[in-house]
Amino acid sequence: MRRIPFAKPDLGPLEIAAVNRVLESGWLTNGPEVEAFEAEFRERVGASHAIALSSCTAALHLALDSMNLQATDAVLLPALTFFATAEAVLYTGARPLLLDVDHRTLLLEPELLREWIARSCDFNRSELVHIETRKRIRALIMVHIGGTVCDYQGCESICRQFGLRLISDAAHAFGSRYQYHMVGSDALGDEMSCFSFYATKNITTGEGGMLTLADEALAEQIRLKRLHGIYGQAWGRKRWSYDVRLQGYKYNLSDMAASLGRVQMARSLEMQTRRQEIASQYDLFFQKYPDISILPHDGESSSWHLYVVFFPDSRRRDLFVEAMFQAGIAVSLHFIPIYEHTFWKESYGNQTALFPGARQAFETMVSLPIYSALTQSDLEYILDRMSGILQPLLPSES
Ligand SMILES: Cc1ncc(COP(=O)(O)O)c(C=O)c1O
């Protein structure tokens, strides 16, 4: 029986040669490779500044840290995301407040957000205050789940109206586009975008992240904070002297990781095309199953980090998942909503009833393998096994 993993990094001789070159150079930590990676990244997405970091979580933390959040403040984020999005808010001492998502798109929808604000907040003297917690809402994090982009214009207009900062958790969205602009571009309405290069992401550095933004002064401050607040970098420094200008963090990326990232970026269009082909083949397959819905998409703006389908009920979703594992095909679920986790329940109580959209998605969705290293033969095996598994569960139309 075959064993098909849920995700697999697409690495070859070019990546190995690049990392070897860094190892042989004797300079391993952040240096010329990081600088080149940042320059290539900002060029690719159309951003004035790209700051390489040790993770997307670090990028989210630095983005929020730059807002001087207080314990009396709150930050909005979707209930359906990886826990890191909420954790980054907790690092700042502010309160994360969850919003429901649309169960068909998995995204924050501006209409839902407007209704939530009308129901749950007071807006006076240009401050948006959450009635129940009395926290002042300062920012909104959009999460482009699976690479499907949120409605930038809709979210931006709400943020402008209520004086909120807007940032993107773009962990899944390297390669995604909104109205022909790459996620992370200066042309889009968010202030900062945070990318992940974790091992399963569309491009990887093993672990790593990138923060993009337009504002020069903010970029300068975030660069300082990424490495202990030290002014000037070790690479190229001629003397022993250094100066800590403000309290920072240890969030830098290594040259080993950046060299890997540069090769992955150079190969990313080819890798993206393969993800798109896989998505098209899944789309075609699911046309035969009217009871299964797929994420709405236009075919070209998603990075296709995830391919998610929805079953009519949790019983048949669970039977499908079990049968796929029996067939040697790993599937996954993105995500266990934030409010389901023990830590959240212990901190804020049971909030399950507040998020009908996230709950419906959580009960019925499943993510299928999609990655550029997935061979056509493995994809055909998946499609073939799915036909057999779905036949008794859901009638197909052919
Ligand atoms: C939506 C989302 N946000 C943030 C992160 C955190 O990324 P990192 O592991 O690079 O810190 C992840 C990681 O998978 C994620 O899926």
C-alpha cells in the first residue's frame, strides 16, 4: 500500500547546494543571504520593505508590538485560524477577541464584522470599545486561510471607519493575489503582512517568516527589534562596538535558512503552477459529487496552500477521514478553532455557541494533500481511492 503524506517540502539539488555554500562560507547567522532574500522578496510581492524573521509568529508579534498595545486594548481575529494568530496578541498583553467566519469561505466577511461591531461595541470619541470586556479595540488581523484572500477593501473600509489598524496573517498566502496585486504588496490596504516559511508552507526555509510593509520608520524600528534592539548588524561590522537602542527580541533568520528560501522563491512560480494543476484536478473530480462543496475560488488568485472540501455532515466526514487513513492517504483539518482549545476555555470560558460559522466548518471540512512534490501518479491514486470511499457515502452523478 502507498503512503502519501499530507504535506512534503519540495527540495532538490539546488536547495542542497545553496545551503552547502553557506556552510562552507563559515558565516551561518543573518548576513548577505538574508539581505538578498529580503530584496528578492520585496521585489516579488511589491513591498517597500521585507524583514526576514525566525517565524510568522515572530512577524505577527513584531507587527502588533509596534502598535504599543496595552492590557486595556483588544485585537480582533477570526475564530478559525492556527493558534499562533491569537498567541501573538497574547504576547503583547492585549486581549484577543474572536470573530466568526463564513462557513463556506472560512474567512472573515466584512458584513459579519459590521454586524458584530453593531451588536457588541460602542463607538465614541473615535474609540471602538467592546462592551462586554470594556477593552478598546485597536486592530484587526485578517487571516488568508489556505491562500484564499480576504476582502481587503471591505475590511479596510471598516478599519478606517472605526480607527483600527489592519494587518494580514499571510502565513498561507505567499503567491496569493488580490485584484492583481500580490499579498504583501504596498498597493493593498493592510499595513503589514506576515508570511510563514514553516516546513509545510508553499515556500520553506525549514522555519522562518517575513514581514512586509510600506512605512520606512516602522520598518526601521521593527528591524531593530528583531535582534535585541541592536543598532547596526554583526555582518559587516568592523569594530567591537554595538548599541542597544530599545528592548527587542531574538527573531532573526539565519543565512542557512535564507539561502534555502532564495532557491524556493526562484522556483516558486513552477511550484505554484503544480499546486494549481492539482487544485483543478480536485475541482473536476468533485464536480461529480454535488453533496460535497469546495471553497469558492476564481482559479488564479489563491496560492493553493490548502485544498479544503466540506461534507454534508460530520458523520460522513469522519468516515471519509478514517477510510483515507486506512488507504494510506493523510488528510488534515484547518483548523481546530481557537475557542476549542483547553487554554482558551480555561482563560475565557466555553464560547462555542458564539461561532456558528466556524463550528459548522470545523464539523464538516477536511483538507486534502496539495503540494508541488505530489506526483501525478500519487494524485491519481488519491482520486481513485476517493471514488471508492465516496461511493457508499455519497451518490456521485456519473
Ligand atoms: C494561519 C497561520 N498563522 C500563523 C502561523 C505561524 O507560522 P510560523 O510557524 O511560521 O510561526 C501558522 C503556522 O502554520 C498559520 O497556519
